[in-house]
Amino acid sequence: MISNRVVHKKPGIKKKEKEKQFFLTDDNGNIIPGTYRTPVGEVKIKKIEASGICDIVSLARSMNDNFASRTKELFTPEVEAVKEAIKTGPYIYIYIYIYIYISSKLSFTNYIRFSLKSNKLQGVYVAWRPIDKPWNQQDCQRVCSNSRCFCGHSLNQHEAFSVNKASSKCNQTGCSCKGFKFVPSRPEEVGEFWLARRSDFDRNSYRVKCKCKHTHEEHAADLVPYRCKVKRCNCSGFSSAFLCAACDKHWHEHQTVFETEMERKAEGRPVGEGWIPFAELPELAKIALTGVDNPNIQTLADALPASSRQSLLEKQTSPAICGSKD
């Protein structure tokens, strides 16, 4: 049986539906770029133009304001780690070793043995990366002297690394830390980019937390499993309430590695300028180094490790990380 009943639409429905459309659209239904006010606040819509080729840098630039300066700010600690690793290499100490050889009575053979025992001749690289394969092929974080340890003190507040030592103990009075263990110290390192945008956010007081809701500094730093020291907390050991932004793994699934340039080369890992962030993407590497789009030769030279500056200025060409001429 077919019903002849007519359904009467309530007046005002179309008006309400129209009011819910917070964004203007074109004839094809695409949102028109601009700034819109919505119940959740002001929303800015940007136009993204399709590229004929896969251009990651252009895409990232179109989606982020002040892209170059923000990229440099984000990767400055890692760039510093690269510079520090290169500084500990042969370029800085070669004259010292020549002097030792000339002024000493060591035979050339014994001098070579002496040199190989010193980590200063090889360069020291400090990295934070996953423990398990195949994820351990990448370094999630390049660690610099100001990077934070689980105990709350920076790397430069620990004993200097030596190939003859098993670990670098903390040298701060009263600290029980037996060896440097990198821990993220910025929200960006754990994928919490939104947190830094809060008006009341304080970078100096930011600390990553355990699932028990207490910070890493409120846990024992000497022995695994790093039990919580807060009274009445039933936490049996530190279990990160965050994930690494680079590999999406927990803190305990990583390790802090101290290695020489020779050891990295033997494992096929990048060294020197090849360890600079985005070395495989020359245009992005330049931005991470300088904070400038398409930097000139002098700006790039000033941002590079000291050992690379002179050769760059003499040749007027970019080094391996920067591809072709400017």
C-alpha cells in the first residue's frame, strides 16, 4: 500500500544548516582559503598547491609559518651535537699528537698504539636510538653536551667519555647516576608540539613523565627499573607515558650510545657532515643549519662546523650535504 502522506519540513531547518557552515566553499565544494571564526575559535585555512614533483620542503613550508626559523630552532641541539662530535676528531688534536711524537722518545710503532687508545683521535659521537633491529639502524636523537640525562643533569655534568670506561657517571654531588641516559627534554621530541603553543608553557620546568604521573627526576636514577621515589606511589619502575617522535617507541626501548668515528664507519653509520640532520635532503639541511631559505655561501659557512668552513669558502661550492653550487 502506497501512502500519500506528505511530510512537511519544519521551517528553520535550512537556516540552521546554513548557520553550521563555518567555511566558505567554491563551486567545487573546496574550502576557500582565509580566516574563519568557529565555536572552537579562529581557524586559518591555507591554500596548498599540488606540485608536479614530490617536494617535501615546499609542502612543509606551505603548511607552517616561519618554517625556516622554526626548523632551525627545533634542530639546533642536534646540529650542536654534530659540531661537538667533529671537534673531538682528528682535526683538532692532530697537532697535539705530532708534538707528543716529536718531543717524546716513543718509537713510531708505540706512538701509533698510544694514538689508537685515545678516543680524542677518532671523534666521539653520542646518539639515542632503539635497541632492537631493524629500528636501531637510525639515530632518533643526536646528543649534545646540554642534553638531559634521566637523573636530571646534563651530559656536560657527567664524566667525559673514554674508550677505557664502561660508562660516564654523573659528577654532581649527591647524584647516584651510574651513567648518562638520554631523556627527551622538549615536547617536540615526544610529538607534543601543541604543548609549546600554550601561553603558560615553561620550557625550563618541562619534564617527561612516567605512567605513574611523576617525572623522571622523581625516580631513582641508579638502577633498573628506576623505581619511583614519591611516597605512597606504587610504581615499580619508570614506564614512559610518552613515545619517541622519531620511531614511536617507548623510552625503555632505546639506549644511549657513545661511539667513536671508527666504530660508526665500521657499522656503515654516517659521520662528520653526513650526520647533520637531513643530510640526505640538501635543501632542508641548509634550513636546519641556518634558519634561512636558500642561504648564501657566507651564511652557510658560518653555520657549518669550523673544519668545513674554509674549504667551502675557497671552493665556493656546497659540501656533500648541500649538493651543487649556490
